Amino acid sequence: MNKILLLLCVIFLAGTLPAENVIAARRNFRQEAAEKSYDYQFLVRKTADPDKEIARYAIVLLAQHHPDKTLPVLRKLAASAADPLIAEAILTVLADYPESEAADIRRRTLAQCPDPRFQIFNKVRLPHRMNLSLRNDPAYDHAVTVIKKIKLPENNWRFTTDPDDTGFLKNYFAVNFNDTAWRKLSVTKTWEEQGVTNYDGIAWYRVKFNMPGKMDCAGVDIAFGAVDESAWVWLNGKYVGQHDIGPAGWDSSFYLNIASELKWGKENILTVRVKDTAAAGGIWKPVTIEVLQ
């Protein structure tokens, strides 16, 4: 009888300890990744971790911290991406890359994991990027203060509506895109207040601005006072991030880290795609560059 009880205890422990160990392993991975400053080789190794949650998160961190080195890794992973977690991570990350570079990897991934939920990735999708302001980054454990604010122009932003939602495919965000035919609007009022009446849908804003010489700082954010209601942001042709919480975001301020995209001492081009589903729409509060220390 004692042997049976012992055997039952062993079986019970075998079923409970692994779950605890898995949680601890995932917690340790997050901590170790931060301690190693998201080292490239460390993250690459973790993309093959037996725990698919760890592997998935490693893929996301790799793309976030080493975007220029991520595609070859994704290409290799796509050849055996049968697990839905890994497939979804690859497909989501690919949205941040040009279609010419992402298409083949996406096709390979979908061939390995033909989950019907992922067929949406066969269509051209807007990019998505996790973007943390330094002030919200848990890996940065110092107090953050704004040492300088640089206000962007309030008037003469180039603006166009995009009722067919084709602007992304037409590269409205590209540095060399010719926007001279677009009308000019202010970013202190909704577009309805400036003559764009009875329009709900997609619209685009573009503006050029000059930055002073490089400052000694810990980070740089672009701060939006409010966009009604969702926004996707590019700086100098590079995708920065999004503010997309639906209609509830119409009057919310938000910050995006632009430290790697900003050009100090040069002209910069900011592009914002706005989605409005009801009532007033557009960028209706000032936009500011905030230098952080």
C-alpha cells in the first residue's frame, strides 16, 4: 500500500512540477534577456527553445532589438514552423519588413503551418511594432526626465483622404513620395473643422521638420497630444509604431520611441496614417519631440 501511495505521489509531482518549472523558466528567460542587453546570439539560440512560448518571445525580441539581422533567422525558422505559436510570431514580425523581403518567408511559414486562422497574413497588412518609450521600458531602471521639447510645426501639414485604403500600398510613407498635390491642414483642429466634411475613414498626414545637432541623451520620443482615433507612424520612411486602441483612443496622448529613426542636425519626414470611424477625425493636438535623460 505504501508503495502505491509513493507511486501516486511521484505521478502527482511529475504532473505539477513541470508547470512550475515552465513558469520559472519563462521568468528567467525574460530576466536573462534583459541582463544580457538582448544579446543577438543569446536570442537566436532561444528561438529554438523547446518551450514554444520562450521561442516565440525570443523571435519578437530579436526583431525588436536586431531588426537588420532578423530576416535570415526567420528564413531558417520558417522551414520548420509547424507550431502555431512560432508561425504566428514569424508572420507578425514579418509585417515590419518590406513585402519584397517578407513574401517568401511568409509563404514558407504558411506552407509549414496551414492554420486557417493565419490566412489573413496572405494579404498585405499594415505593419505592427511593439514600441516602448524609455519612460515605460521595464529594462530601464533609472528615473526619466524630459530635458528638451521640440515642437513640430502646427500648420501646413500635407493631408489627403484615402477612402479605398490604398495609401500603404502606394508607399505614402516613403521619403521620396511626392505629396505636393495634397492639401495643407493644421494639427490643432480636426479635419472636419478644416473643410474635410462628412468623411470617416483613412487619411494621411506628412510634415518635414529640422532637428538641431545631436544632444547627449538617454532616449527620444515623439509625443502626440491626441489623434482621433487611431494612428500608424513612420519617420524617415521607417515604421515607428502605432496607437490603435479603437474609438476610445480619440483623446489619448501617446509616445513612441524614435531614437533609432531620428536624424539629428538634418531634415526629417514624419508620416501618420489616421483611421477615424465616427464623428470628428484627425491629428487635433500638437506633436512634439521630447528628448529624455
